[in-house]
Amino acid sequence: MPIKAAYELLNRSIIEYQGQPVGTAAACDEGVVAANYNECFVRDFVPSALVFLISGDHHIVRNFLETVMHLSGHQHVMKGHKRSLGLMPASFHVVTEDGEEKVIADFGDRAIGRVTPVDSAMWWMILLRAYVVATGDRNFAESEAIQKTITNILDLYLHEGFESSPTLLVPDAAFMIDRRMAVYGYPLEIQTLYFGMLMSARELLTGNGQNQKTIDNLQILSDDLKNHLRTYYWLDRKRLNEMHRYYAEEFGHNVVNVLNVYPESIPGWMDGWLNDRSGYLVGNVGPGRIDFRFFALGNLLAILFGITSQAESQGIMSLYESHRDELIGEMPVKIVYPAMIGDKWRFSTGSDPKNVPYSYHNGGNWPVLAWPFVAAALRTGRFELAQQTHNIMLKRLQRDNWPEYYDGRHGDLIGRRANFNQVWSATGLIIAHELMESAERQAIFDRIVICDLDEQPLG
Ligand code: GLC
């Protein structure tokens, strides 16, 4: 009864504040590796929330949105900086001091490596829209406090910086991969979340006179961002061939090799990797730099959010089909491929033993990724891939005691430092299962997770 057990784990993980459910713990493991796994992480709560929303259990999601909203902007003030009100915490937990309950947030000030949770506010906005679509509770979104919070987030995320592209520039470890992994700059996952956030904010802002200009700007920016990702991140055989023949050092407006990428930087593993049907969005793009690694979550969200065209979405799923062992493996789904090894691992991770090749963030397999994977497979008509993933997970996850991640090239070993009873491993399976088994719940999911099935022609 893996699904029943998964729901039990989810229910056991619920965190209460003043007698009300406000979130879920990341893991319910007595022997967790890091102390903060008993906290509610904003990004880990997203699949919990999706389960609650498709099951009609809305209350906890609303409480969570309010709790995190009240915490936003309460980060530690850095000397010489004006505190930004738009930042949301990575995680929170409830403590009782002198008989009084308190919610304590972590904005990265306690987190390992002091990493900044750039993704939190973006997930919050995407979840707020999901909640409103699922419940029809527009009054909640239109309340003064929520509208102010949306504006604060946009002030921070749309603030002019030094970027010359519509993408968002972030430090290392700003999202699910929250350790040093050479993901600074313009990582794909952040860009897809950014797109999701802009689209959500556009729908959530009330159209009073003052907001209309912001709403128009959000439209322009999200279109530009989509166009940019399709132009500079998309890679298929045709594009690869263009890069293979690139000239560099071109100057001026009308050049081909805009980012001055040297063909010599195309890694050896790319040779023969793409067939004529497959393609994907690369991991990161910057001056003279393309990170060719395949990052699963960014690509899958791009399909779900309608960032990739229908043909491109099919290309991504064809890549999965042609590299099943490497990208899906024995326990779906590989977080990034390939792993960094040798000196590359040493210099890029700071010799991080948790991120040795094919472990954890550096090429481990994460059951939580099954939800966007199965959703993307269904959306692109790849029923067999969805079913295979669902079956593997039903067989093994409960037996293995809900590990956080798996190790190995094909993800066949329980992760060396993986927690057990990891809640998003269970919610990943529940969502995959509900999508496969219940047309009604799949329909709710499709409405609440932003999608753009009608391909918009880009001007
Ligand atoms: C790890 C993961 C992060 C997750 C957290 C709690 O730090 O890298 O993405 O939010 O654990 O599960």
C-alpha cells in the first residue's frame, strides 16, 4: 500500500502553529543528517501543497501562504544595505518559548553555506496563483496584505541590476541545488521559475490604474524571457552544428556568435548525445559560457509552464527516451547530467564530499522530480514513460523507506547521506499516482500548474 503509506507520511509531517496546520516538515526521520530537515522548506512544501489542492484540502495551503507572507522581509539586516521586503525565507519552524509559540524563519542566515533562497518568493507566487485557481478565492489574493506582498516581491525581482538580458542573475546555490555546484549566473531553474512568477503576478495583481503599467511590463518581460530562453538556451542538433562551426571574436550588432562561445568549449560527452529528434534547454548561459549540463527540473518546468514550444517539449521528452538509463535510471529522475568528476568536481564544488560524482546534487536521482516528470510526460503524450516511472516508484520507494535521493550513474543505490522518510519523495509519488489514476485530479492539476497549451507565435 505505498500510496496509503505516502499519505500517512505527509500527514505525519504537518507542522501546526496556534492549533492550525501551516506547513510540512522536509523529513520525518529521527536520525536526519542536518538539524533543519524538521523545518518546513518553502520549495519542499510545493508538492505537499499540490497534493492538498488536488484533494480539496485548501486550508493548510492558505495558512502556509499567510505564514510565509508575514515572515517576508524579516531577514537579518546587513550593514549598509536597505532591507528588501520581497525576500522570502528558505524554511521556517515553530518553537515554544516561555509558553508562547513563535515562528522562526531561515533566510539563509542559518543554512549550510549561508545560501540565499532566491526561489522561495517565486514558488510562493506560483503557489498563490494555484491556490486561487483551485479555490476561486480571489478575495484572498485581492486583500491589501497580499497585494502589498506581491508588489514587494516584484520590487526586488524586477529591480534593475547589471544584467543586459531579461534573465535573472543569481549567486550560487540559490534554488533546489543549494550547495556550490557551479550554478551561479543565470541557471535554467531560476529562469523557468522567474517566468512562472511573472505570469502568476500578472494574473494576481488587481487591475487598478496604478498596477496597469506593471501588468503591461510583466507581459513584455515574460515574452522577452521566453524568447530569450528559446533563442539562447535551446540546443538541438542543428544549433549544436552551428556552434560547432562558430567563428569567435565577432563585434557589433549583427553577429552570429553573440556570446562569443568557443567551439572548443563543447564538452566531449556531447558527441553523439543528441539525435535528430531530441533537444533541451542548457543549464546556464553567460558571456563566453554555455553550461551544457542537462538540468531536469528546469527542463520539465519549461514544458509545464509553456516556455518551450510544443515541438521543443517533444524534443526534451525524446531526449529522455533515447537516454533512459542515464536520465531516468532505476529510480527516477536524474537531477543533472553528467556529473562533474576529477578536477572539475574539486574546483567547482570545493571538493564537497556530499556532492561526489553521481551523488546528491551532482548527478543523483531524486524521487521528488517524478511529479514534474510524469506531468510533462502526460502533457506531451508520452504515456509509457509516465507509466514506467509510476511503476518503478510504486515498487521501491516505500520498501526503501522514502529516501531523499539515490546514487550511482543509473540511480540504483540509496543515497549515501540521504534522509529517510523524506516528505517530498512521498508527495512526488502521490502526485504522479493521482495524475495517472484520476482524470478529475489531473484536470485540477492542469488548471493550477501554469500551462500554455496554445503555442503563442513569438513576434
Ligand atoms: C536539501 C536540498 C534542498 C531541500 C532541502 C530540504 O538542502 O538540496 O533542495 O529544500 O534539502 O529537503
